[in-house]
Amino acid sequence: MPPFRPVPPPRVANGSLEGDADKLAMVFMGFIFAHVLARGKLDFERIFGQRDDALRYYISVFLTGVRSK
């Protein structure tokens, strides 16, 4: 799997990422906490490649969201 290349965060760049900073931080930290809990259960190297690629992916999802194709 090629390394994850994050897309520029348009929601931050255009100012549309709004909300309570504490709540947004809690959501983001939830991603990281879930990752830590799942370390022993999932093969993150197979899924993400390098450890830093997982963090980049979480940041991209948090900042840009997800959508179906």
C-alpha cells in the first residue's frame, strides 16, 4: 500500500470548520484513543504502512470528513 498523502484541509482553509474547540479536541483525541486501544487487535502496519501514516489519515478525516463515492 502506498503511503497516505493527505489532501489539503479545505474546511480549515476556507474557515468552514467551526465548533466548540473543546468538543472538537475531544473528537480528535477519541480517534487517537481508539487507535491506542486497538493496537493489539489490528495490524496497523498492514492497514496504514508507517505509524505516522495513521496519524496523517486521522488528521485528514477529522479536517476534511468522509463521503461515499
